[in-house]
Amino acid sequence: MRQLFWFIAVAVVAVAAALFLRQNAGYVVVVWPPYRVEISLALALVGAIVGFFALYWLLRLVSHALHAPAAVAAFRKRFRERRGREALRGAMQALAEGRYSKARKLGRRAYELEEAPGLAALTAARAAHLMNESDERDRWFARAESARGDSREARLATRAELLLDERRFEEARELLRELYASGPKQVATLRLLLRAERGLQNWEEVLRITRQLEKRGALTAAAAESQRVTATVECLKRKAIDLETLRAFWNEVATADRREPRVAAVAARQFLALGDCRQAHRVLTDALGREWAPELVRLLGECRGEGTIERIELAEKWLNERPHDATLLATLGRLCAHQELWGKAQSYFEASLSQLPSRATHLELAQLFDRIGRESDANVHYRAACDAALPA
């Protein structure tokens, strides 16, 4: 519709101009002594319009000619930048696709075209690392360090990650600590630092960093629990120097982690080894109140200090709920044997064997018979314990 309007407008103007020029009798006289030129007004107007446009295009041509070198240089710069962007984008895509040779080649091209040279050098370094070309990787890291632009954080993070891949945990940790101390507190840096501390078996640091990541929502519940449990277990083993040190650490462990079977089992073993049977009993009963675990039930039978009668009563309450639990029956037999309740111990051991024969239960029943002087019965169970088909 707009085009039709302009067509009609131009047609109207053209017709009006033609009629005006046709009916106009005016003329123009140009005098340049001794010359005199007389032309019609219509021709003078047409000449003026044509002259104006001719002068305009001539001036534009001169302007373009004067600015041609700068325009060519700008065009070449834009073309170079476009090629650099394409090379860098291609390098990153090839790296993500696992085409490491192509990624390194395109990274080199982007670096030579000065398109984000720091990032291009890091991309080429990562590709060289994944191709196990350590010398080439180090050369690219050197180029990244000398490249213009601020790529320090990216360089340190990338370098640390590649060091972790090579299990050079100490060097990676130093770089990451430097990065974390001087730069923004990135979740990615904490994740890498967690890997480094775990590789160095710095379990207290693993616990601290895991808690930080968990607060930021950077770990799933399952992953955070796995990290906490593993670190807590290892810390418990190292803190079992004496009871005071072990108790101090145990008091700092979160309640939910204390009740995790792996943590409770290790803690109970350490307290038992240091002679604190009552604390081991509290650890085990607390954890069993949350989750039934045969390993914890077995450990309950190893508590040989005060309070054995209390443990027997507790285990018998559990037996009302789990009358066919072979592990619980064997634990009751062990506790009764410790109290020299020979008849009850024998019945519990035999009930356990009827549910699930095991080498350990046969041995304990044989030792019980030895203690009460029934050698023939003891020999029967010693021989049964030698059966290789039985579970431990």
C-alpha cells in the first residue's frame, strides 16, 4: 500500500512539473563577456538538478577514494575476527566432541588470529593433555600465561584440573588455594579442592569442604552423604589415639552421620579397642534404632565390659521382633557365654545355626563346649567350622 501511495505521489508531481514547464515561457540569460547564452527556464532547471546530482556523486567518489585504505583495513580486521571466532568456537566444540587433534589445531588458529588468545591457548592445552602430550600442553600453558587479557583464573583452574587428572594432588591444591584466596569463591574451585584434599587423604578438610558445598546446594544429598561418611570413617580411624581425642571428635560428628551404619561400626570398634565398652554400646544401640544392620548387631556381642546383662535384655527385646535373625541369635549366644549362662548361650548358638550355618558360630559353640568340658561335642563343631562351603 505504501509503494502504491508513493507511485501515485511521484506521478502527480511529474505531471504537474511537465505542465508547469510546458506552459512556462520564462528563460535564463547567462552573460560572461563577451559571451551571452540564453536558455529556457525549463532547460536551466533540468541542468541545475543534473549538475547537483553529478557533483554529489563526484564528491562521494572522491571521499571513498580517500577513505579506501581505512575501509580495506577495517574489512580485513572484521574478516580476521570472524575467522578467529569461528576457529575458537570450532575448537571448543571439537574438544567437547572428543576430537582432540582438531581441537588443538583450531585452538592454534584462534590463538594466531588473536581471538581470545588466553582462552584459545587453554583450549589447545586441554586438548594436548587429553592426547597425553605433556610437553605440548606445557607450551600452551606458557602461551596462555603471556597472552593479553585477564585469563589468570581460567588458567589456574584449568591447570589444577589437569594436575588432578595426573594425581599430582599437592601441586593442584597449592594452585587452588591461591585461586580461592585471591579470586571469587567459586563452587567449581571448591569442587576441585575437594578432589585434591581427598587425593591427599586430608579427611578433616574433606569434611569441611563437603559441608560448604552442601550449604551452597552444589552436591546432591547422596553425594554429600557419601563424602561425609567416608571422611568421618577415616577421621575416626586417625583419632583413635586415646579416648579423650576420640570422644572429642565423636562429639563433633552430626547426629545423622553418627547413626549411619558404616560410621557407627567404625566408631564402635575404636571405642572397643580403647576399652570404652559403654560408649561403644551407646553408639551401636543409637544406630540400630535408626537402621537394622547385622554388622552392628555382631559388634554388640563384642562388648565385654560392664552392662552385659543390660545388653542381653535389650537383645532379647529385639528378638521378639526378629525371632529368626541368625545374627541376633549368635550375638545373644556370645553375650550369654560371656556371662557364663552356658545353657542359654548353647540354645542361642544352635538356634542361629538352624537359621543360617556359619563358620564363626560353629567355632563359638565349639569353644563353649570346650569350656564346659564337652570335648566330643566341641570336636563336632570344630570339624563343621572347617567346611569351606560355610560363610564366614
